[in-house]
Amino acid sequence: MAVVKDDGAKIKGFIAAWLGWAFDGLDGYLYAMVALPFVTELVGGKVQDAKEPAAWIQGAFLFGWAIGGAVFGRIGDRIGRSRTLNITILVFAVFTGLSATATSWPMLMCFRFISALGIGGEWAAGSALVSETMDVRHRPFASATLQTGFQSGMIGAALTVGLFAHLDPRYVFLVGVIPAFLTLWIRFAVPEPAEWKAERAQKELPKISDLFAPGMIKITLLTLALTSIALTTVWGFLFFNSQVLQAIPAVKALAKPDQAALLRNVTIEFCFANILGNYCAAFMARFIGCKKAFAVYMAASAAVFLIGFRQPFTLTSARLWFDLYMFFGSSIFGIFPLYVPLLFPTLLRTTGAGFCYNFGRMVAGIGTLAGGWITAKAGGPSLAIWYLGFLYIPGILVSLAMPEVAFSEKAKPIAITTDPAG
């Protein structure tokens, strides 16, 4: 595979993708942290009435993420990775800021849906940009570091919520406007990958249906299954963990500012556990292969959900199980950025990555809605997370069936051509 020889272009592309993913994490987690108080305000002040609308809004956000990944993935193969990255960041920045102006929960749901369109497209464009410029020997470190952008954004969301704790929760979304300024730099500083430019100049753009052509359908379906399981489980945790924490008697007894500070600290703590897990997962993939690493991490994640979330929590035990889950369950995504795009040929790369990775978010949206029903009607947020643990069992089998890509110079990757049937 051709790589960009200009180290400056590599670094600029990586920085742009990392920043885009960091702002995705900021945007995506801001709502999860203020969902109940913000939606409670919008529905008239009753917490119980806010639980299902809050889940619907999160579900719409994940659906938008999925649709944006598919749509902008196709655009990324047509007009280029850097240009698409620029457009998607601008979309999610503007509509995150507009979320602060919502006067009803359907209006907020609309703004969150549109902002998610940009977030979904950003991942596909950014990961393809890096995968096409990064040397094989640097892939484990680059993949894990790229994923730390998302956790850094989550930490930024936690700090923002803590800083704005004395204000109406809607104002946290104004911070989401900041990424709009990043687009000015990307527009002029980040070149398109040489690999994409060469392929685009010489060959006709494949059809979307080529993802399901004889030579590609197995890869596409396996990737859809893997990402759906990984995303449904992790977003179930990310959305419901704050509700689990807030249901603990010792936390309920705290004043509202103290609760916000605790939530911020717990989030920062498990994000650092996740960052460590990203590097462990990526380097495990280098030595035992990606699919075996996926299987190991999914098995550990199943154990954490099924053992840890079936029992009543104290503040100490919640922090322990949260950290363990983020080390294993969320760290699978430390492999994804430079794994998923390389499963597809160059001119189907952002189309394939965007469609498969973000289809999983649509499934995650359904999972969030089901979890919202369980939380409101059946057994609370910890039980909603516990049920998700069973998804990891088929996830282990799917992991072992996945194709391999090169995470080291010794690895034997799948053969990728620009002809999906070949």
C-alpha cells in the first residue's frame, strides 16, 4: 500500500483526525452527562417524565451518527478525506451549539440528530486519512493514540459540566461551537492522501452495492456484526453509567454541585483507564493479531457486565467496575481506527468504514431505547447494562471470524484490491 512520504503531511493529517475525534467525544458525552437535568427542565420539572424522552434523544443521536457515517463516507470517497473532514466538523459544531437554544425535547432531539450526522462522517474520513498515510510499523501506536482523542473529548465534557455546574445545563453545549474554528486550519493545511488521489484519478468510483459483491460481502457482514456489538455495549454503558452513579444512596445525599463534581471525577478516572486500555489492546493486536485481541477483550467485557452490574453498587464498587469496563470494553476501539478502514479497497474505504462502523450506532440506538424502557419500567440503569453483557458472547465468535490486517511488518494482512469482486 502506498503511503505519504512527506512526514509533515502525515503529522498534519493525524492531528486533524485526532482533534476531530476529540471534539466528537466532547459533543457525544456532553449530552450523556446532562441528559436528565436538561430534559427534566424541558418536560416541566419531573425527573420520571424525563427518562424516556432522554433515551429517545440519545437514540436519535446514535441514528444520526449512523446515517452521517454512511452518507459522508460516500462523500469522502468521492471528494476526498480532508475536504469531508472539514465539512463534518463544521456540521457537528454548529448544531451542538444550537442545542443550547432548545425549548422542547423534540427540538433538542432534532439538533442532536443533525450534529450526529457530522460526527458519524468525521470518523470515517479521519480514520481513512490516517490509515492511508501511516507506516505499518506505526499503526498500533497511531491507532491507540487516535482513539485517545475521543477519551480526551470525554474528559473535556466532564470538565465542562463541572465548570458550568452552577448554570442551566443547556449552556454546556455552547462549548461545542469551538471545533468550527478547526475547519479553517484543515481547509488550508491538510492535504489529501496521495493514495486516494492516485486511485481517484485513474479509476472509476465503485458503486455502494459493491460492498455486497462476492469478494466483499463476507467482510462487510462480519464488520457490521462486530461494530454493532461493540458500539451497542459501550454506548449502553456511556449513557447509563451516570444514572447508575446518581442512584447510589450516598451520591443521592450529596448536594447538586457535589454530585456534578463527583460525576466529573469518576468520568475522568475511567477515561484514563480507557486510554491505558487502548494502548494495551493495540499492542496486543500487534503481537497476537487483531481478531484474537478482539476476542480477549470481549470475553473480559462480558465478565465485567455480567458479574459487576448484577449487584447493588456502593460508590467504591461502582468506580472499580466502571474502570474495569472502560479498560476492556471501550478499549476495543483502540484497534478500530486503523483496522476497519483497511478492510476495504481505497475507493470504497470511507464508504465501507462509514457504513459498517456507523450502522453499529443505529443498533446502539435501538439498544439505548430498550435500556431506557428497562430503566423507566423494569429494573433501573444497572440492569439495562447487565443485559447488554450477553451480546459479548456472539461477539467473541464474530471476532474470531474476522479477517486480519497488518498491525506489524510481520503480519499477513488480507489482500485488498480496488475490485471488490477480485
